[in-house]
Amino acid sequence: MYLSEKFLSISPSPTLSIDAKFKQMKKDGLDVVGFGAGEPDFDTPKHIKDAAIKAILDGKTKYTPASGMPELKKAVCQKFMRDNSLYYEPNQIVVSNGAKHSLVNVFGAILNEGDEVIIPAPYWVSYPEIVKINSGVPVTVYASEDNDFKVTPEQIEEKITEKTRAIVLNSPSNPTGMVYTKEELEKIAEIALKHSLYIVSDEIYEHLIYEGKHFSIAQISDEVKDITIIVNGVSKTYAMTGWRIGYTASNPTIAKVMSNVQSHATSNPNTIAQIAAIEALNGPQEELGAMVAEFAKRRNYMADRINKIEGVSCIKPHGSFYIMMNIKNILGKKLNGKTIHSADEFAEMLLDDKLVAVVPGTGFEAPDYVRWSYATSMENIKEGLDRLEKFLSELE
Ligand code: PLP
């Protein structure tokens, strides 16, 4: 069959497929505990749902401008001022069908065939694939656990070639939960300026932070702001993953290019979801505070307990809702005579033997780790870690 070589090179999202397997097992009646989720286990706050219901009843069910409703762009501009002290005009904002779609637009706008994008690993699985969808070449920089899973400016600089166009930043990070400090970001920004690179700053977890403070690299200076494209959205902050609203803030030229493409590719994001997003951004924020407090409790419990279990360890994450568990000491051990060679096999055996679903780090280019999401109840977390303990105690 004649197919696009570019599209054939794209692999399916491993996090989504693990989650799908977990959901199927659950449907089949198995007592499975899932830690693969990339979404808050909280419901979308009622006032946001009510805004959407009202929008439908009021007949707000038609097309909007392709890059988003003026009211939503205004709410996004106000959000940037309120949360990040960043001034943007509405013509710098493009609203898309989720932050993932925003990233597709971003790389589409800034890359030509063969352009390179530096992506710090462990990374969110979609970055390299989205770069490839847009004819770019992902270039991995490996951040070690010893350096809190953060890349150093020197590591970035080593990878820069004449084809490098952009650096991806994701702070707080999926999958590591790490948060870059202002000082660290200043050094990275300096390199980006020196080599005329764009900075694609994915700040989707900015409010899910338990230690330190979120700082956007665009806050450093007007010069840095001009080369930075911020990607954000309502999915994680407001438990709105299914509503599909993300947005970017960039210089107006990039925004215009993305908006032109979007006007042909998807037209506007769902009108009702846009109205819900306005309410999310402008409405009461109490439920966000309660969600963050609950995530903080779970993070403490999970990290402390993992570090008490023999053979595995983790660094306590500062943000997002993931923990990377180091399983280096487990590789090579056996369960019922079968050797665990890799994180993939670890995750598979833990799921088959103890019905616990975690995500192997292989997809994040972190082969000695598995990722646990704590976007699940404390009861599940306790049960999952009990089962992990039992699983590890049975290894030879
Ligand atoms: N960026 C990161 C780092 C993520 O973890 C995710 C979702 O898992 C996204 C972007 C995509 O979010 P959205 O649901 O808005 O497409």
C-alpha cells in the first residue's frame, strides 16, 4: 500500500496505549490498579460545566474565529498577566484543540525539512513525534537523576548545530515532576539568544507545583519573550482533559502563521469548550487549590514510601503528578524463573502478576525507570504500593 513515509515513522503514544490496556482490563472485571493516567482524577468543577450547559442552551453553538473567541483570548491574556506578569495582546494568542494540538501548530510554524529540535530527556512522549510530523529532527539531551533530571546549559550547547531551530522546555515536567529555577532558565535563555533559537516552553503543569515556584522563561526579558512560544491549556489545571482547549502565546508573526494553518486544518476549537475555558480562567479558583493540596499529600506519601522499599527509589518531584521510580537494581532479577531485562518487562510483569499498571520509561528515553502517576486516589496508591512491595519481595 502506498503510504507517507513520514507518517509511517510515527509511533503510537505508549502512555495512551497502556492506559487503554488498563481500562480494558478494568472493564473485563479484573481488580487492576492504574497509575498510567495523564489526567487529574477530579471532576471538572461544576461552575465550568454550568457555563458550557448555558452556552448550549443560549445557542452559542456556531463557528468562532479560527484561532479562538476574542473573549477567550482576552481571558488568556489576563491569565498571563495575573500568573506570569507577562503582557500579551490578543493577536499573540492562538487557541487550539488541546496543548498537544498547539504543539503541532508550533512546530509546523517554525520548522522546515531537516531542522533540529533539542528535547531534554526524560521527555513527554509526544515531543519527538510531533517534531517528526512537521519534518523536523528530534535531538535528545539526556538529563540524569543526579542532576534532578534537568539538563545543563553545557549539555544543550554541545548538541547545537547549524540546523538547530528550537529547544523544548517542560517545567514542571512530565514525566519527572522537576521544576527549573529562574537561574537555570536564565542560562538556557542565554544560549537560545546566542544561537538564535526558539524556546518552546510547555507550561501545562504550571499550577501543579508543591515546592518552589513556577517561573516562565519568557519572563526573563522582552528579547527572550520574543523567541519563546509558551504552550499551555486548561486540561490539567482545571481537570478538563476531555474538553480539548490549549493555547499558545508567541510573537504575533508566529501566531498568525499558526492561525492561518488552523483556519484550514480544524477551524475553531469547539465553541462550547471555549466558553467553558473562559469560565475556568476567569471564575473561582478554589477547586484548583483543593486539587493541588490533595496532589501534594499523595506525592509525599508515594515518594516517601517508594524510598522505603528495598531495591527501588525516587526523587521527590516538585510539580506535575508523576514520580519516576528508579528500577536499575531490579533489572536482571527473576520472577518465576523469568528475567526482568527492561522497564518494559518490569511494567508488563507487574501488570500481569499483580494487576498494577505503571508506564515504562522506555518511551521517555529513561530505560531504568517506570513512571507512576498519582492522579489517583490515596486508597489506590496504598494498594498499588502494597502490591509493588509484594512483587519485589517475590523476585529472586
Ligand atoms: N504537554 C505535556 C507535558 C503533557 O503531559 C500533556 C498531556 O499529557 C500535554 C502537553 C497535552 O495536553 P492537552 O490535553 O491540552 O492536549
